[in-house]
Amino acid sequence: MSTFNNPFFVSLKNGAEYEAKKLGYKLVVQNANNDNQTELNLAQTDILKKPAVLILDPVDSNAIVTAIDKANQAGIPVFAFDRKPAGGKLVTFVGYDAIQ
């Protein structure tokens, strides 16, 4: 996730963790601290672990494309929410275009 400094994102994190536990899924939620490089590093490390899915809340719509492309190449489905990535193949996007 882009940050845990915003109550909205903390609530989102807590809800996701609750639902994942209820459904028996292992969910790993990480904080990019609003830093593009941190988010990219976290995503790339996760991709090496071959998760069933990668869910991203991009810090920056352009900076995250590298990670999405790597996940696509590895055959890992990618979902995104909040900010729409500028590229890469997504299974789905949940959110809005903040620029528009």
C-alpha cells in the first residue's frame, strides 16, 4: 500500500486482513511510505516469492509499471486500486482517475 499514514488506507488494510483471515487466505500487506523506490523494491521482492496474486496501491501511476511488467512476465495476476497504473496488464482496477 502507498501509505499507512492515512486513516482511509489503515481502514482498507484492516478490512482486507480481516476478510483474508476469514476466508483462509494468507495476505501480506506492506507499507511503501509514499516512496516510489520502496514500493518498487517491495513489489520486486514479492514477485520473486511467486505469490498467487499481486495487489498494488501505486504511489505513482508511472513508477509502478516496471513492477507490473515483471509480474506479468512471471505469470502473476495483478490487481490495482486507488491510482490507476499507466501501463502493464491488470486483471482489474478498483478506483477512479484522480486527474480526470
